[in-house]
Amino acid sequence: MNYPEITITRNVVFAIMFATVLPCTATVVAQTTDSSQTPSQTSYQVLDQFNVGPDVVVRSLLADSTTNTLWVGTTSGVMDIDLETRQLRQTFTRDHGLANEYVFGIGKDQQDHLWFGTNGGGASRYKDGQWDIYFPMHGLADYWVYTFAQQKNGDFWIGTWAGASKFDFASKTFTNFKDELVNEWIYGLGVDAFDRVWFGTEGGVSMLDGETWLHWTHQDGLGATNEQRLPPSTNTGLGTRSRHDLNVLNQGQDTYNPNYVFSLLVAEDDTVWAGTWGGGVSHFDGRDWTNYSQTDGLAGDIVFSLAQDPSGALWFGSQRGLTRFHDNTWTSFTRSDGLINDSVYALAVAPSDDIWVGTRGGVVRIGVTTNNGEKDGSN
């Protein structure tokens, strides 16, 4: 995940964003790992491609059912897309209020503010045309902000590269947590039904239950074994500022760092999924970790993004494509099936149940079709 600085003129970039719509109809055949399962009577297809320029990376997606909006966070700003018409409504850059145009993460709080986590620009908060910007000078833990989550009790959490910040809406102040975590570099946040907060970090997974902190690493079962004998990543996972290039390759070869969690999801059944660096995806049932890798059916073992659709199916975005996992059936998509790029950094499930997939170069929309080819659940 080694991204160059984007030098394209801002107005030119947004002139081409979502200007090209290329419908695709590549049907993907599910690969069944359980011989007792029969193939599904529906198939998933890439229905549309939306290109944003070859040097622009889609880093985050948020589907907002209340406004029927897809928010797209890129390395050059934010786009507001109408999910019904699939047309671009507006864009946001520094000229509009963003503190930085490289947007790592997008979240929404219970007061309907949108939060944008940026690369070196802190957190930007937006509602009804009004912007608020938060930097470390305001109490935020760091300028690099990756992820957001909110507890039922209203506490709003922000994951940064220097720990977690908890935001108080009344006082607009932050409480920061660093030493309590297994590692300070946070990439994923989730809240379960018990209002426990889960943190995916460079050094493992942490969980806050009231005032009690618990931690899990590869020694506890997080991340699959190095079946492919990949070289260890040069990033130690210790959160050092001196070495943090995030390049997952070593001389063109994938690397391995199973403690490093790129993505985290609390599923509908309150179990936890963690996407790791080279260790595939790990599933925690409250007691034990179960790991899934390319050997089982994953497209790739470096898992950047996670999502769950209303059917209960899990979607995993990796360095080698996208995988759907449901009822012991693994279905994968790559560029040959319509993805713009094989490295899938962001996922979102729309109210229509379509899956939006963010990569370098743009996003695609994936939907389900029936045996007679009719779209099922399309807007």
C-alpha cells in the first residue's frame, strides 16, 4: 500500500471523476470448498465501473441509507454520489473545508455529522454545509486519522496512528488512549452489542470492555501461519515513525506480518473479523481465533477491507482481488471479472444490497443476478 503523492491538478481530477461509466457483465463462478454445498442459484456480477483517474486511489467508502448517498474518500478528495441515479452530486477538497484531500476513512455519528480522517490533516467534520477541523492542538491524538466508530452510549472513537481518541460532543474535547493499546497505530474500529470497543492495530487486536483492556496477537491465534513461506515484512508493527512505508511487497513478492491488522469488522452475530498482513482473515468467536487464507479460498492473504451484507455473507478485499464468503462457498473477483484494480482498499454495502468496491483508479458496483439474467434488488 505504497502511494505516491498525487500531483494532478485538483480541478482536472474532479472533472474526470465519475465521468466514465462502463457497465460490465462478467459472471463469476463460485468455488465451493464444502462438497455438500450446491452452487447458488444466483450469481454476482460487476455491473458498473466508475473511473476516477489512474493515479487516484479510493481509500474509503460509506453508504448512507438515510440520504441514499455513497461517500467516496480518495487520495484527491471526497465525492458525494447519489445511489439511485449513480450520479456525482458534489465534491469536497480543501477549497470546500477538508483539512487534507487524502482521505483515509469516513464515519458518521449519531448526530448525522460526517467525519473524514485524513493523511496528515487531522479529522474534518461536516454537516449542513458547516465544517469543523480537529488537529492535535485541539486534543486529537494525531494528524493521521484512519477510522471511526461510535458506542451506543454516545462515545465517539477515532483511530489514529498515535492511539485512539474519544470525542465528547458536549465539551468538544478528546480523551486519548495509547499505552492501553497493544499497539498505537490503529486501522480498524468496531463496537459490538455489549458496547465493547474493538481496535485493529499494527501489533494485534485490543478490546475495551468498560475499564478492562484485553489484547490478542499472533501468539494467541491471530493470523494464519506462513504457509507460503513469505519473507517477513520490513515494517516491524511496532509503530515506529522512522520506518512506515506500508509497502506490502519485497522485491515484488508479498510479505508476512500476521500481527498487523489492516481492517476489522464486528459481524451481525457479534463475532469479530480481522484482516491481516499476509495472515489472511481471522475470525474470533469470543474464545478462539480461526484463520482463513488463500488455501481456503481467499483471493489474497493481505486483507485491506471487510464488509458484511444483509444475507450474512462476508466480503474480503485483498491485494489479489475481492472474495465473498457465505455458506462455505468462496467467490472471488479480479480485474478479469471487471475490477479496476486487484488491490481492494474499501468496501461498502448499499441499501439496495449492491456492493461497492474501491481500488486504485475507481470503484465498481457488484450486484446479484438470477439464473434468467434479471437483476435482483437493483435500484
